[in-house]
Amino acid sequence: MSAPATDLAAAVRSGTQRARDVVEERLADIEARDPELHAFLLVLGDDARVAADAVDAAVAAGDDPGPLSGIPVVLKDNLCVRGTPTTCGSRILDGWRPPYTATVVERVKRAGGIVLGKTNLDEFAMGSSTENSAFGPTRNPHDVSRVPGGSSGGSAAAVAAGFGLLGLGSDTGGSIRQPAALCGVVGVKPTYGMVSRYGLVAFASSLDQIGPFATTVEDAARLLDVIAGPDPFDSTCIPDVPPALEPTLRDGVAGLRIGIIEELTDVDGVQQEVRAAVEAAAAALEAAGATVERVSVPSTVYGLSAYYLIAPAEASSNLARYDGVRYGLRVEAEDVATMNAATRAAGFGPEVKRRIMLGTYALSAGYYDAYYGQAQRIRTLIIRDLARVYESCDALLSPTSPTVAFEVGARTADPLTMYLSDVCTIPSNLAGHAAMSVPWGTGAENLPVGVQVLAPALGEPVMFRVAQALEEAAP
Amino acid sequence: MAEPITREEVEHVARLARLALTPEEVERLTGELGVILDHAGDVSALDLGDVEPTAHPLPLVNVLRADEVRPTLDRDEVLAAAPDAEDGRFRVPRILDAP
């Protein structure tokens, strides 16, 4: 199987393909097809042309622009680019142009990547369908009556549609992996601390992680290798440089011990074809020399509840900064407290208000220990349970999403049903572990199905070998 | 645990969170938060007294950098993004003796 991004970088580096031509072709495609999909909030055509010309000039001068030479990359619109509007899908950041650029974006550019635009998302990354964007929903390229998943639905749809060959998103409870599964692309949530979050607008700081979207595992490895590693601007980074993933990608799975998580796979709510995909993926790994067993991680059944206390609690604190003082929207009022409250009422959408309220309540006097404290203890249990399972397993499998892409509007009336979309992806965020979604054919109505590969902290090398084996065997 | 949240509590929390909610929003959130907190009740009902809480997945403490003067964000560029600024500072409506 070819890897479109790495193949393109090779062609651009060797001078057989011009980055400028690639960019022009992608921009024309976006202009023709994005009005229907609405993957982008902002297309950066002029900047992309300038960057592409610089790459072509470097190649012509005999220089190597880097491992992402000429590759069009799309950015979730919660990643800052200096001087470029960054909205987080919210009205409250109206008109804001960040005074600095995210470290991941600097690294993409330094590696020769071409930033093509900013993609749609659920407001402040809170959602599982990209319907919570203040600027309207994104549609699934496989069926425009369906959601692309979320919250990084714009990046997932843009990569699935071929607008960008690579994309960046953020994953707090599944916001990269779930849309990747629903759009039929590869999506990776790296180990917590592996990628700098400098310039990522914060949602829940003990959970957020930036990661890649790609159409192949190899392309995803290429992008993660570029963005990973410590950064003096993010004190929560793991201090050591992680090993490159590309060199060991094809080392195979012979001898690896794989566990299927019972509590996330063999339960009501998981569609039959999704469960069948996990079974088929496990059988393929067995055929490639791995051993497979069912494993139990009992505490994961409490993951959803714990997550929907911890993430809103952290969000209620992080989003306190949107107060009409330093950036974005202000609704004028006589005194500062009234101005704060009026600004936030006008600027935030319903889901963000709901989570701020939930988080503030969970942290308030009298309820702190019963809700937030208990959720933090559940987090400890999940970490313990996973550590025990990883004594006898190298990687784990589960569905990424319990269902294939659902209809636009199907879950907007009931927050709890929407939250259930994240049940399989949440444990890795709570534990700070690595996980990724790999496409495994299609299910009902020809919609993509994703299989999730989970690994312990810094387990990316094994996780990518498993993912590569799955991609080679996938229907 | 998981007693349903009351309308008065929702109004109190909205004040803590500096959110000016409409009566309709208070009504709707009272119902929605009740449902979500009821679901979270399975967590609050567990006996986990002997389990240490986890606040953060990495065992990092006191990450320090060298105490060196470095360039920082440009003040004019930062203030240009603010809704109101004056004399190199953010400008806000009155704080003291507010009506």
C-alpha cells in the first residue's frame, strides 16, 4: 500500500513534483467541494502558495526542506498561528489573532509542511459530532447526511476528502480517534506529554493531547515523528526525545500479545458490525503471528462518568479566561462583573455553557469530594487495571466508536447519548496512554468502521507496528 | 448520592461561573445537569476511601527552566487583541463601587 504523504514528500524532495502545483490542485479541490462538507473555517491560500514556493526554491537550490516537503497539512482551529484568526469554533474569540504560533505548527513548517487552513471543530473541542461549532456543522465525506464525528471533525473530514494529506487535531476524550473512525482515516492520540501543547487552546489540561490524522499508518508516523519531543514552552512534556516510529513500523507483530478489552467490546451499545471488525482485526493479527486473548479492565465501565466530571471541572477553570478583558468578544456593561457574565453568556454556545456549569458544580463546596474527588479515584483504578493487563499484553484492541457515523441532528437533543460516543476512547486519556484508530473496512450503509489499538505510556512503537499490520490486512 | 440539582443551585453555580443565564436556560440546565449527575451517581456511590486520587497522568514535579531573560510576547501586539486598552494596559469597566 502506498503512503500518499510520504510518497509526495519524496517526489517534492527529488524535484519530480512541485509543491506549488500540489497546493494549487488542493485549493481548487477545496473551492469545488468544501462548500458541501464545511471542513474548513479558514483556507489559507496565499500563505500556502508562499510556503510552497519557498519549498520549491529550496529544492531547486539543492537544499532539503524536510520530511514533510510540500505536504498540505490542515490544522484544527484550536491551534494558534500568529496573526491568523483562531476561533475554537466559538463566537467568544471573535476577531482574535494570536500573538504566537503553536510549537507543533512551527515544527510542521520547519519540516517543509504546507499549512492549508484551519478546520472546523465542536466549540472549544467539546463534542463528538462537530455540530457544536458556532459556525455550523461539518459533513461526513462518505455520506453528507452524517456527522464526521468530533470534536476534530473538520480535520478528519478534510483528510478523508483528500483536501489535506495530513491533519492535526486534539484529543481530550477521543476527539481525534472517534472522528478518524467515522471518516475512515487513521487518527492518533499520542502518550500524554509526548507532544508539546504550547499554542493549543486548553480544554482539560490533564487530558488534552495533540495528534495526527492521515490516510495511512506510515503517513501518521511521519507526522508524529515530526511533532513529538520536548519543548521548553510546555512544562508538561516528557523530557526525553521519543524514538522515531517510521523505522520500526514494519517489524511485524509475531510474538506480540494482544488483548481484546471485554468491557468496551462485548457490551450493549456496540453495533454488531463494529464488534465484528474488532474480531476480524484480532484474527488478522493472530494470522500474522500474534497471540490474542480476551482481557477484563473492570474499571473502564466507570470511565465515562469519571471523564464527564474531570473534563468539565478542568474546562470550567480553563475557560474562566474568556472574560471580555484580554481578547475576543466584550459585551459592554456598567461594571466588570456584569460585563464578564454578559460577555460569556453571549459568546459561549449551549454545550460549553453546560460543561462550565457541570464543572463548576462538581468543584463547588460540598460536592467536590463526591464528584471530582471520586472521579480522580476512578482514574487511579483505571491506571491500576490497565497496568495489570499490560503485564501480560503488549497492546489492546477495542472499537474506537461504538457505532458508525450517525445522522446529523440524531444526538443533539440528548447530551448523555452524545457523551456515550466517547466510551471506548476515554480510558486512554484518563490514563495518559497512547491509542489510535485504524480503518477496518465498512459496516452498515457502507460507512467506515475504526478499530482502536491501545498501548501503555510511550508504547507508540508497538502500537504503530500493530496498526501497520492491521492496515495491511484490512478489507 | 446524586440528588437532583435544584433551580436555586443552578442559579448559584451560574453566578460562580460568571454566566448570565436566561430563565429558559436555567430551566433547561436544571433538567440536563440532573440527568448527567444522576448518571455520574454510579461513581459517587462507590466506596473508594482507600484509593489515592490521580490529578495528572505524569509524575512531573517542579519543572524549572534557567532564570534567563528571554524575549516575550510583544506588548502592543497583545493589547491590540484586547477589546479595550489604554496607556499600555487592559481597560475594563469600573470594579470598585459598582452599582
